[in-house]
Amino acid sequence: MRYFLGIDIGTSSTKAVMADENLKILAQAKSKNYDVEMPHPMWAQQNAGVWINGLIEATKQVVEDAQVDNVEAMCISGLYGGSGVPVDSNMEPIGPALIWMDKRATEETEWVKEHIGVDKLFGITGNYVDPYFGFTKILWLKNHHPDWEKFNLLLSPKDYVIFKLTDRIATDYSSAGNIGGIFDLKKRKWSDELLKEMDIPRYLFPDRIIPSNVIVGNLNSKFASLLGMKEGTPVVCGGIDAAVATYAAGVEKSGQHVAMIGTSMCWGTIHDGRYLTPKMVNMPYVINPLNTIYSFGGATTAGAVIEWFRKEFAPDKTLEELEEEAKKISSGSEGVVVEPYFMGERAPIWNPNLRGSINGLTLSTTRGHVYKAFLESIANSLKLNVNVAEETGIPLKDDIYVVGGATKSKLWMKIISETLGMKVKTLRSFLDAPIGDVKLAIIKEM
């Protein structure tokens, strides 16, 4: 039997799974939760050390539990790291990565609109301009980071981790495309024209852009020892977690679509490139990346606002207990409506200035009403994404896969099904991207 290791570096924790070639899970583990630093309103950043520690903790546990000493390959996916990790000439981090949730680059976004223009940007990159995108965050770093001149390279979270594991530098097409305004989506390479216009050095980005199932390098002796694995184990490139989770659900044909609901919500589908719209984020898919586009939108805060509600208003309750309260409430939460824009909103709304709100409160409103309204708000965000895709002409099937931690909530899945008018399917395991990583490792290429 052949065995493979899949690892996903998430925003709040790292998950790992050991599975065989038939995707039978032998062991799975999750690291302790780690924090997102928010030193100012609308800022969100993480230091690379939390990802390394999370990977070691989750992977070591899976390796110990699986009792497998002949892992054929491992693959790593990760959160959208926004700006990426800035490293110096010694490949040491100079500061944190400004991750996907960070919305500080508002002035840089306006500068791009004025000096480059959204039409030109979309024509080259297939994407809009917003503080969500990595290239606007990079412009913010150029304008504000005291050590900008010392930046040697910017690496996505999983690409940084893979470098530490293999001493090799590479990125995949989905990670490159997700940076936005400096990646030529038609030519599948960095845009020299836009880099020059934005005065961003080309050397900051990996020369090697490869498909997500290609081997970057082999596990070095240091991390082989730390993880309890064999030195020389092939490490596969992986991709952005939302796209890898979509692949985990089996999306390989146009019309299939998946919502990944974790800290944020990402809804996506694939097509041949004919259905690009600036309302969505568009990037190469994790399989057949030279011919397939992954288009997605979502909600910046999904599980994040659910956890915020629990922490602030029911710290003595579990999510399961809150769900029992919400089950008693009729659909529509008796007029209570939540706008879940606690960190602005990305595609398809593209408004970093939106804020969250709770409306329709009365003296008869209970905690159950409000909690159910929060669940319904994310379902409504999902419906908006589906509607935009259909308006663009993207053909969608009348069933949807939902993956991620949210699938543990039967009530939430019921709300989504009713809101979309679609059958909801889920994976047998709440693991999503790690299973996609295993699938990529199975079809690995040199």
C-alpha cells in the first residue's frame, strides 16, 4: 500500500492527515490554535513562526499515530498569505505577512485605480484592485516598511514552509495568481509591465512557478528529524487552501462548485477562462493550471464572526449549545438580520469600508435569534456569490459541496440548502484541503 501526507496551514491552525492511495484516512491531527495579530483596526498579520510550529505539532502527531514509515510523498497547502512573508538575503523573516484579512492598503488601492486603472489591470491579470489582494499589500509595505530595501523575497505561507523543509524556492500557479495585479493571467507569468509601473522589484518573487502537483524538493535532515519522517521524502508544491479544498471535493469539471467555510468563506468553481469577471477573484486552478481558471468569491469573515459572537456574548457556551438554541427559531430569525462585514468585504462586493451590523432587534429577541441570524448571514453571502457567477454565465450544477469546519453544524447546512435551493453535499471528514493535498501528492510529478 502507498501512503501520503497532506498538510494545510490555516489561518487559525494547521491540519494534517495521513491517508493511503484510496484516500482511506489512517490518522489526522490539528495543531493548537494560533492567533492573528490585529494591532490596529482592519489590520491582520501573522509571523511565519506560528506556521512552522503548527506544522511540526500537527505533522508529528499524525506520523506517530499512523505508524507509517514509508510515506511516498507529502503535499502542503496554505492560507492566502496576502503580501507573503518578507525575507532577507539569509532567508530570515524581516516582519509578518499581511494576510488575506488585512485591509490597510486603502490608499494604495486608490493609487492603482488612478495611475493604472481597473480596466488595464483586469485586462492583464483578470482581477480587480482591492486591499484584499497581495499586490496592494506589497505596495503598502513599499510605502511604510522601514526595511523595504532589505527585502530579498516574498513567499506565501506554504511556500515559506516548503523552503524551510526542502531548501528549495518555488511557488504554484494558484498562489502566484492570487496575488493579483502583478500576475499576467493569460501568459501565466509575472507581469513585467505592471511590476515596472508599480515600482515593485521583480526579484521579490520566485522564478520557479509550477503546477500544484509538482515536487519542489525533498525533506531535509533537520525537519525529517523534527517530524519523525525519512529524510528525502518528496515535498509537493500544493496551492491556495480554497482551491485545494475544492479539488478535495472532486471538482474537475465546469459546473461543479464548492463552498469552503472556515475562518472565512470561499465559494468557487472552475471554467476554461471564458467567464472572467472583476467581481470574482480569478486564478489558475490547482490541476491543469495552464488551461483551467478557478473563480471564487466569499465572505471575509464567516467562522470568524460566529466565534466572535460566542466569545463576546456566550463565553460559557459551546457552538453546539448555541445551535440548540437557534434550532427553536423559525427561518428568517423573526426579522433579525446580520450584516457579517466585520472586516469589510472582498469579492463580489469589493468594499473594504463595510462594517458589521445586527438589525431588527426587539425586546423579544433572544440569543438564539441572533445566533441563527449570524448563520443565515453567511448563507446569504454564499447565495450572492452563486448569483453573481450565474449572471456572468458560469454554468452551475444544482447541488453544492460544502467543506470545512462548518460542516459539523447540521443546522448551518440546512440553512444553506434552504437559502440556495440546492442539495448540500459534504465530505465524510471535516478535513478539506489536507485531503486535496493527499490527492495532489498521489498524482505528483517531477
